[in-house]
Amino acid sequence: MELIELNAVQVLDLLKKNEITSQKYVEALLSHIDNREPLVGAWTYLNKDLIISSAKKADKNRQNGLVKSMSGLPIGIKDIIDTFDMPTENGSKVCKDRSPSKDAHLVKLFRDEGSIIFGKCVTTEFALSAPGKTKNPNDLECTPGGSSSGSAAAVSDKMIPLSIGSQTGGSVLRPASFNGVIGFKPTFGTISRTGMSPVSYRLDHPGIYARCIEDIELASSAILSYDQNDHDMIENYNFIKQNISNLNNIKFAFVRGPAWEYGDEDMKHEMEKFVSNIDLNIDDISLPKIFETAINSHITIMKGGIHSSLGKHYRNEKSKLHPYTIERIENSISVKASEYIDALENAKNMSLKLKGIFEKYDAIITPAAPGQAPRDLSTTGNAVFNGYWTMLGVPAVSLPLLKGNDSLPIGIQVITPWKEDGKLLSISKALLNI
């Protein structure tokens, strides 16, 4: 097996056995990137000298017995997340050459575990909808999704085994679905946003990309950790891996949800066929009536966040912003305080109803995207199947289990109750192994 084919857990095992070095591994990745990056465009910043020197340092530490849980393992970071030794430009001319003085909290946690911060992955401008240069590795005429475009594409194209993105609407799960990788958005308040450019403090979730669940668990063990500087974090939360190999005792609810009408016909057909054919305990259920407000409530809350977080750039440096970003900010200005408060109340009521559903079911199965990646690089696709679950803060994962009409990947979204992140990943691992 070529080195670039290895997942993160396999790489760490070979490093532990001294069968490879971190330097040899990152050089294989860099060689692959030299060939593919001109086509895919997943990276906005790569410093080969820094990467190789970091790998050499990790190898030396290993020789001296200084080994941590992720020593010598490279991680890609979305370019809205601060890194002290490389630029963080938020995908925008407004932030060109911006050089943070310290790492974001999650980056620091990765470094504390010995990881190599490999480079910065392309994001849409300020994690909204203005596409960057990234293309979908499965078909270069298709969008990779957004806003975590480069993070998903880099993992899909085997440029990196693990990367970090973020989701305010569907910016982790939709790119995961389009690129055919696993995307994990944990429970709201389990990964710190300190040092991450905000879109909506009420909605923003960092998330993880990988090609296997074991790698998602590895990264989760490092960064699902309390930070007192992020006031939305859950105190006394601990990420605990679980082992659910037998799904016979797991009760699933298949939910089409209020977004179903926006789905492509091939996605709907494949989703229903999957649910019908798989040998699991699945009930086909409808969500309570309050969920009729779900899509608009998420949109309203997100608009309120955009106005608060990005309005200053519109007022001060509008000429540097992409037209899509200008449009999103201008659309946010009209949101009334009463509308925002009503949307928050709707979200609370939906959470209460969802708790009732989770009293009967262990997990929800629902689409991760409207269909396969659109053959249109001017868009990042529609986040309608993700936004209201993001608003509710439940843990969610996109699993590459379906194919569209062009044999391009389509993800299935799996959701569990709040704080049951370990259970979600264990269920997901079992689903992928069926």
C-alpha cells in the first residue's frame, strides 16, 4: 500500500514500529500534492520547509522517547482557524497576509499531542458562500461544497489523512457528502471556537474530516475538550469512545424532514432503497409540526450572526468583498430583533420535541445533501439538509454510503442525542462495515 493510502491510525502504528518516519510520510504527501494540487486547489498555504522540519523534529523526539498520541501526524486546518506560524486569511482579500500571534485553541491541542500542522485549507470567503479555487477531486467540473472546501477535498484526494473544517449551516457535512469522505460535526459546545473567525456564535461548530471512523475518533480524543474562553462550551464533557459492533439493539428513525422537497430524485430513490434494504430496526417517521419552521428559523438565526460578525467588513472594506459575501451581509441587515428571538424560541421548542423522539430512538438517519455534487463551480451547493440539525446542536456525521446518477458520492447523515458523540461514531463505524 502506498503511503498516501494510509489512514492516520495506520500511519501512527507504522511510526510506532519504526517502519516509516514522519519525514518519509510527509514527503510522500508533498509529492502527491505537487501532482494534484494544480488540479484540485485544496490549499491556500503550504510551506514545505516548515512541514519537513516539523517532521524531522517529530522523528527526533520519537528517537528520544518523547512520543505523544499523534506524534508526527499531519493535520490540515481550515483557513478561518488561527495558526501562529502561518497566515490565516479567512478566504478574503480583507484579511490578506493576516498573521495571528497565537494558535486557535484546537490547533494548540493538536500541537500538544505532537501533530504537524501541515497547512491551511481553502475556505469560502469568511465561511459563507463565495467559492474559492477548490474543485471536487472525484470530478473536477463539480463543486467540492463549502465552506470547508479545501479541508474536504484534501482528505478525499489523499493529500492528508485528517483535516479540520467548520459548520454554521452545512459546511462540514455537505462537502463530506460531495467529496465522498466522512465528515463529523460534534455536539455544539464540545470543540472550542477560540481563535476561529465567527459567522454565528449561536451556530458555529468546528468539525473533522477523515476517510475512516477510527481517525475521526483519534482527532476527537484530542480536541473535544473544554475551553473556558469559549462561553458556549459544555463543562465536564468527556469524549468517550464506544464499541457498538452489533446494531441489532439500535433503533433508528428514518427522517425525510422539511428539506425533502429540495432533494434530487436520484438521492431520494437511493436513500429510500438503502432504508428499505438494510437489515436494521428502522421506523419511517415524520417530525412534529414545529419543524415546519426549521429551515426559516435556521436562516434567520444565521442572518443575525452574519450581521453581528461580518457587518464591520461591509462597512469598512466593502470593495474588497466578493459579491456573494456582500449579498449575504446585505440580506442579514433586514432581520428584525423580534424575528431573531422568535427563531431562537422555535429552536428551543424543536429541541424539546427532538428529545421526545430520542426517548424512542437511538439515532436518526436522514440525507446529508440534496444529491451528488452539482456540476457547477460557481456554487457550493445547498445546505438545506444540514442547517436545522446544526441549529439544534446535535452531533451529526455524513457517511459516504450512496451514489448518484453519475456514480458520484452522496452521504447519509446520522444523528444521535446531544453529548452522545462516541455512540454516534461507533454506530457509524458499524454502518460502514455492513
